[in-house]
Amino acid sequence: MSALLPFHKSILEKIHDPATSELVLLARGLGLRRIVCKLMQIYDSPNNLVLLVNATQEEEAAIGEELGIMGCRNPGLRIVGFETGRKDRQDLYKKGGLVSITSQIFTVDMLTSDIPTHLITGIIVLHAERVTPTSAEAFIVRLYREKNKNGFLKAFSDQPEHITSGLSPLRTIMKELHLRTVHIYPRFHAEIKESLDRKTPDIVELHQDMTEAMSEIHHAIVQCMTTTLSELKRANTMLDLDDLTIDNAYFRSFDMIVRRMLDPVWHKVGPRTKQLVSDLATLRRLLTYLLTYDALAFHAYLETLIAANTTTESGASRQHQSPWMLTDAAHTIFTYAKRRCYVMNPVPKAAAQAEPVEVINLVDSEEEEAWAALDEMEAHARGEPSSNLNKGKGKAKETRKKWLPEGMEPVLEELPKWYLLADILHEIEEEMIRLNPLLTSHSPGSNTVLIMASSLHTCTLIKDFLATMDADAPRGSQGRQMMEDKLRLYLWWKGKLSERRAEGKGPIALPAGKKDDANGAQGARQGGGNDGISEALKRKDRERQERSMNRRRVRGGAPAAATSMRDSASSGALPEGEIKKEADEIAEFLSSQGVDVATHALIPDTQLFTMDDDFDAHYGLLAPAQTVLVRAYSDDSDDQVLQEIKPRFIVMYEPNLEFIRRIEVYRNSNPGLGVRVYFMMYKLSCEEGKYLTGLRREKESFERLIKERGSMLMPILEDRSTPAGEALIKTISSRIAGGRKEVSIEPARVIVDMREFRSSLPSLLHASGLLVLPVTLTVGDYILTPDICVERKSIPDLVSSFNSGRLYTQCELMSAHYKQPILLIEFEEHKSFSLEAVADVKSYAKSSKYPPKKKGDPRSDNASSAAQSIQSKLVLLTLTFPRVRILWSSSPCATAEIFNDLKTNAAQPDPAKAVLVGAEEDPDAGAGVNSAAEELLRSLPGITAKNVKHVMNRVKSVRELCELTLAEVQEILGVEPGKACWDFIHRGERK
């Protein structure tokens, strides 16, 4: 843990007092985690109970580690998760100290009084920008302030851009958190500016020009985005879409902004508008991939886009194609992308089969060298890599690679940043040699070079380039070996696509590198294909491909018989037929060369070494000067990385605003350490635009927040306790004969299943004045009265429940145990209140239990109408269970009003009876001691809702169940269910 800077100490001076509660907004990269950790260290005592809320698992681990370094080790930060039992949580709260807890568990423990709310010293809330009136954090603060008026609440945020939506967003957050003080610290704050400007790092800005082909593609993509955006505005004149500009389109949040604007009318917009919204996200990704992917990966991704645009998953022709693919700009993109990889020259068959003829060179060799030198000088003057890199003086005429198809001339354009990075590393090496005599063992810092990039994919690409780089090669061809390997992988992939299409199989993803597909190559070499691979291995391979960041699923390329070429014949884009024809030619060439040649590129390079070799060369520690660390940008954990490595040389491969500030903090935290930063950026690119726009957006966000704070009207926080008279009137029952009025002093309550606290409905029910009782229910989600049981379904959950058959079982149990079973179908607020929205979640919630229908099946077309499918299933459900009532709710707020109306003049439910419904008659059954273990049991094969309580009574823990023999498990569950459960638990153990 590094020393605190003056502005850190100033912030802590203002907020450390436990008698005050406040919100702190700090610019990203200025060490928010450092402030939070120091604050928690101040409060660390067995006499205090301080709870950390809204932290992710990674943040919990990092904060716990930093607190340990600072000396808070006994017991330090304890983490409460779903695996922590109820008794363990109660003991932990009594011991005091620092506890990190999830919002769901915290809410349930306060409602059940497992945590002494009145004894809580204070709550620290991270990511305060996420707080809304329906969020779990607002519910927690409301419960906290009902019983504890004196405890503090400190909220922190470093995302000012997110506090922008709504009329007065800052006031809303402060109102929900019951706060009256806010501290705003942008980068231009006087104290921060004074602290960080004392010692500035040596920043070398390197603005690299893109190649001619990259510039043409970049310009064409921006042109397509402009056209798509104007088309979207023209098609939706009734909406205010003036904020949608190209500058904002560089950011990932742009997709969410567009979708949020269109969500209320999403069921009314046509398929063309939906396609335009999807195209904007695709084009934004293309801009990023152009600057980060190598030429072959970018070209392969474009080919998958064309295939996905022209054919559906079933292989039929797609009706609504992307409009941007029919423009001249799209033709420019596809043409130049292919030209960056290779050029195909037409080869006459007769010429290809004829014997090679000796060619008499009429040009003098000296004259040819002079022309080559002239071309190289012109290319160097333009700042481009020489086009004559493969032509040279003797070895210039390379022997043609055997694995190249006839007529293919590889270009293999490298990214300009690659050779710029090589030059930087060479300069750093010279600088290290120059500084070496001046440094002593006591000099701060190390010679480890830190390279920071935006994604793991970029990091992998940089590592591959540095590992295979030819330092003696001229600029622009230092990564030729790596690019040739990638070209061989690309050719293998194209050939495989053609083979699988001919066999009627689905497409495969482009392999990422040698290691990933070595097994696949060996299988292909044996000629076994995929037929000999087990289903489990196939599934594992598919999951690995989906997880891999740099692969893209090929959705097109299904059997081509039904593909109509009339849609793409007149388009400006490359027709899919051309891609398929090229793939077929490559496959034909590879088959003529033999399988070994085709799959050689996939075999990983393995180096055998024996113990006779130099041990240190393989397992010894590397000197810092020989170490280059490549990392992706992360969160505040980057601060810790900088402090641990203490690099003198940092290369920012891609611009990142917050990391520049981290370097400023790191430089001022380590006096005497000289830091040189190489800041790389493509000139006149979306990278530069995104960086400058991000800087402007943050500045404007802070200015808007400062202005709002100056004119903000804070509400008077009233006591929420309901007057006794009003509560009494609500519970008077007027339905008793003879006009007598019987007074009920019981407060209105609703019983809620533990799992429902992931939604916002329990919070809204509590806000409406109902007493919320959390228990583990076997039947239903909400018990409103002794007779009314409600099963709540959101739209995605409804679709998945129908697909899995779970809804049938739930309705059956409700009908058996309650007089008025209700199925509540709840839509999201700000979204269209229409069943047509189901079409968007169909693929998300699609059941994978049944294989997809084949192309020739006529029913596959009918299945596309998701809304009709859901309506049909609902009709069947009501016919099967006539007593089940269906309630439609437009939002959780509407649901809360419906529940209050249903409870009017009705008796209150008994939680003890509700727990026992559906469980065995044992009074202890269904107490829900460990809901996580019960959830795990329910998911095992052979264990159902009817026998889960029986299993819990027979075994004490899940571990004990796993240690039982097959006969013992069958004795508990029965022969068939027992065998299914035992086989599932012990799968993979037997050889």
C-alpha cells in the first residue's frame, strides 16, 4: 500500500467522522479504493460493526488483500456469501469488525432480525451511481434508517457519466440514500491539481498513421454508421433522437441509450428499425476490430458477417438484410479487407497444369535493384511499410510456399503499431543501457517493461508478435512469420467450412492459434473427423470457443441449396457465392496437397528438454531488464500492479484516460522514481475520437453535477412509521353479518420467498406499507392471504419455465394447496407492455433440451412467431388448471398496487403454515436453514420438489450425500432416481 497523497488526506479529513454521512464522487483513476481501504482501517475494531455493500467478488478480494497489507489481519475483512449459514452469519455479526455482504443477504437478515440493525456502526456503499428508487441499496437504507438513526452511511462513486439520466439524478441518489452532503472531486479540482502537478511523468506521445487500406476501411465504416444513424432518425421521427451522434457511437453505452429510447415503442417499430439498431452495434465493433485485430482475423470476421446477413440459422434466405451492406462503402470495406490479406490472380487451368517454362529475364538485375530501391524510398517518404519487402537482392525472390493455393499472392499487412512497438522496445533497451551505470541497488523502480492494452485479445496478439518477431527484418515485415502461420490457419478454416457444408454440417469458428486447435488438427490428420469424439468433448469444445474472446461464432454457412443469390447479386458487398466458391477452391487445393500439409499450421511448437540442459535457462528467474509484462486495463487493481512492479518504462498500447491518472498518482507516490510513458494512438482514428470524447463527457458530467449541487433542493426526510389509527382503519373488516365491526390489530403482511429478493418487488411492497416476511417457500413466491398464493414470472422466466416444464409443476402444486392460485406475468418498467416483446428473449431463453429442427421441417417457420407460441401455451395452461388466475402487470410498481388491492379486507397469512405447505408434516422441515444447499440438491438428477425434504432429513449435508454408496442412495431415492443421482455425482471418477 503506497503513501497517501495530500488530496487523499484532505478527502479523508472531511469524511472520516462517524457522526456524518455523505456521498463522495471522485474522478476515475485517482485512487478511490485507496481512500475506502484507509477509511475501513480507521473503523476496524471489534466494538464496531461496519458493513461493505455493493462490492463485486474481485473488489472484495482486492480490498481484503490491501487491508491485510495495511495491518487489518485479525480478523480483517470477512466476506458473507450465499454459502455462509444463518447461524454462522449471526455469530459473525456479534463479533463486530469489517464485513462485506451482498445486498440480498443483508436485506433478508435485517427483515428477519438476524443482524442487530440498531447496533450497526455504519454502512459503506460502493458504486453509488447504480442506486435507484427500486434498487436493493435503497431498500437496505430504508430498513437501516427505520431502526438506526445514528449510524453513518458513506457512499462512493467514480462514474460521474452514469449520473445523468432523469430530471435531477444526483438529488434522486441522495434522497434514496438519505444523505444531505456530497463531495465532488474532478481532476480539475484545485487540491488534486496541486497534488498531481508537483511531479509529472515523462510522457512521449506517438501518433501513428494508419495504412492506406486501414484509412479507407475506417472512412467507409464511419460513412456506414452515419448513413445508418440518419436512416434510424428518419424512420422514427416521433422520438427525440437528436443526442445520437457519431461521437457518442464510439462507446458501448451508445447501444443501451438507443435501446432505452426505443424500448417503450419496441413492439411498434418495424423489423427494419430493429435491424438498424443491431447494425449500429456491429459497425461500432468493426471500428474497434479494425485497429485491434490482425488483417486475417478482421477479414474472417467480415466473411462471417456476410454469411450471417444472407442466410438464417436454418439455411433459408434472410428477409431483412442489413442496409449498410448494400452500399458502396461496404464494398470498399470488404475489398480493402481482403486486399490486406492476399490477392487472388486468375490462373488458367492449362497454364496451371503445364510444365514450368524457363523465363528469360529481359531486365538487367542492377536496373531491377534500382527500381526496387526507388519504390522503397517513396514508401518510406509516405510513412508506409515498404511494398518490396519480399523482393530483395538474392533472397528477395523467396521460394513459393507449398501450402499456398495457385494464384494466391499473400500481402499480410501488419498493424502499424506493431513495428512502432518494436522501435519503442529497442529505444527502451538503449535507455536502460545508458542509465545502468547511474543506478544503484537503492534506486527505486525496476527495469521491467509494462505494456498496457485494452483487451485480453490484444495482449495475446502482442505476445505472439513479440515472441515471433524478426528484429533484423525491415519495418512492416517483422511479424511475417506469425502472419504466415495465421494465413495457414485461415486457409485450413476455409477448407473445413467447405467440407462441412458439403457434408451438411454446421460451420466452425476460426481457430485462434496453434495451441487451441492442436487436438483438432491431429484428429483431422487421422481422418477421423468429429464422428469419433464423444458428445461431452464436443460440448466442451463449443463452450471453450464461446468463452474465447477473439473468436466469433459463424452463424451463416448452413447448407447452401436454399440460399437465394438474387438479394446479394445487386448489392455493393461481396456476394456470399464468391466466398463459398473461394472456400471450395481452397478445400480442393488442400485435399490435393494431403492432410498433413493442410493441418501442419495447427501443430503446436513443442521443445523437448532434458535435465542435462541448463536448468536456469528453463526454470530460472528472469532479470527485470529481460521481462516485458503485457496486461489488459482493469479497475483500481492496476494501482496495486504499478506499486508491486514499480516500472520505469510503461507503454500504453492504446489510450486510456484513467490509466494516465493512475500513472500520475503512482509517480507522485514514489519520490525519486523517474517514469517514462509511451502513449500510442492512431492518428485521425476512432481511437483518438473516443479518447477525446470520453475526456469531454467526463468534464461535462462533473460540471453538470457541480451545477446541480449548487441549486439542489433537498427533501425533508420524514419518519415513515404509519400512525396507529390509520393502520387500524385499514384492518377493519366490514364483511361481518349484522353490521358488527371486528377490529384486527395485526399489521398487513405478505410472505415472500427468499429467492424473490433478487427482484425489486419486495422493496416496493415494503415501501407501500406492507410488512415483508422472508421465508423459504416450497409452493409459490408470494403468499398474500391464507387463500391467495402468487407465482411471479418475468418475461424471460416465463419462456424458460414453459420450455422446461417447470411452470406446469408449479401450477399443479399451487392448485393442490391453495383456493386461489395466481400466475403473475410481470413486464419491465419503461418497456413495451406487449407479448410481442417475447420474440427478443426467445433465443435467450431457448431450451437446449431438444435439438433444433432441420431446414426441411415446415414447422420451423411457425415457431418463429414467439408471441403466438406463448399465447397457445397460456391457453393450454388455463384449460389444464381452470382455478389458476392470470394477472398481467406492466411493472413492479403496478404489481405492488395490485397486491395491496388483493389484500384489502382479507385475513393475514401465517408464515409458519406457509413454510409447511408442500413440505412433509415434520414441523422442522422447510425451515430453510441453508437455502443454497437446498437449491443445489434440487438441481441434482433424481431429486424433485416432492422428495427434497426427505433427502434433507436423511443426510446432514451435501458432502454426506456425495460419500454414500450407490445402494445407500437408491435406498433413499429409489432404484432409478438413485442411480441417476449417484451417476451424476460420480461422473468422471471411474476410468
